[in-house]
Amino acid sequence: MQLSTIQKLGGVSLILGSVLLLAYSILFPLLLPMSEMLTDFTLLVLNPNWLWISLVVFIGVMMMIFGFVAVYSKLFAESGLTGLVGFIFIEIAYILQACKVTWEIFLWPVIASNQTSLFLLKDFVIKNSALVVTFREIASITIFAGIILFCIALIRSKSFPKLGGILIFIGAFMYGLGPLLSVIVAMAGIFILSIGCTIIGLSLIKKQA
């Protein structure tokens, strides 16, 4: 398979992934009982919409991972060390996000539906545990470092529209701050990031057409 074909498929993957993330950012607050999130998180997990919404974001994240590989394959010749380090960090960040979503798909429903383990979610035992807090901090650091460096490479590049890199940077920054501020900020960040990724994906497809 030629590199141009992989890049075109990567562009499609980036767009579809961003659309799925966009759908998630809309469906999550729309279909889940957000008012109960801070008082009883298990009500969200036990909601019939929880599982398929989590699957939507999981597929979206996996597609984004491949999409950024394709973007870097077009970018690497002119991005230098900044682009390389940014690419490594952004891939690690999305892999960690995929890991987090697997908990939401496979573990949270089991814990929430079992009376003996219910307190682990309801009383935020897992969320506040030292290892999980460390995991979230590492995930935040990698996404900040990856996005900053990778978007610098994108904005400097002559291969992609600068607007795409700027929107990805803003969206990822808002999403990274989401846990510290509010879910709405995180969801808005996903929305903006998705628009930026769509711009980059379309550019990648057009260049290979």
C-alpha cells in the first residue's frame, strides 16, 4: 500500500474520529443526568445510554490515533524535533484516553450494578485514589505537551491550514482543563478540537486526491 493511500485513509479516520468525539460532546450532557454527576456518579453509569455513548468515544479516540499517525507522516520532513516529540506525546495521550474509556465500558457498569462495590464510584473512592489521580495527571501532562508541540509544528507547516492547528490547540487545552473547571468546558473543548481535526483531515485527503 502506498503512503499516499495511508495518508488519505488517515485523513478520513481523523475526520470520522472527530465527528464521533463531537457526537460524544453533545450526547453526553444531553442524554445523561448531569445534575447527578457530583452527587451520585453511579446514576450516570447505570443509565441505559452510558454504554453506547462510551463506545462512541472509544471508537473515536482509536480513529484519532491512526489519524494523527497519518498527519505526522506528511509533517515529519519539515517539523523537526518539535514535531517528533509532539507526535509521541499526543499518541501517548490518546492511548491513555482510550485506556480510561475502557474502564468506563467494562469496569464502571459492573461496579455500579453491584451493591458491595457501589461505594467505589458513589463515594469517589476510585477517583480519589493516589494511582488514579497520578494517571489523570500524567494524561493531562501528555496531552498538554503533545498538543502544544504538535500544534506548533502544524501551524508552522506549509502542508496544513494554520487554522486547524490553532483550533486543535484551543480545544485540547480546554479539554485538559475540564477536570479542574467543569464538564461543560471539557465538552466545549472536544467540540473545538473536532472542528480543527476535520480541517486538518480534509486538507490531508485533498493533498492525496
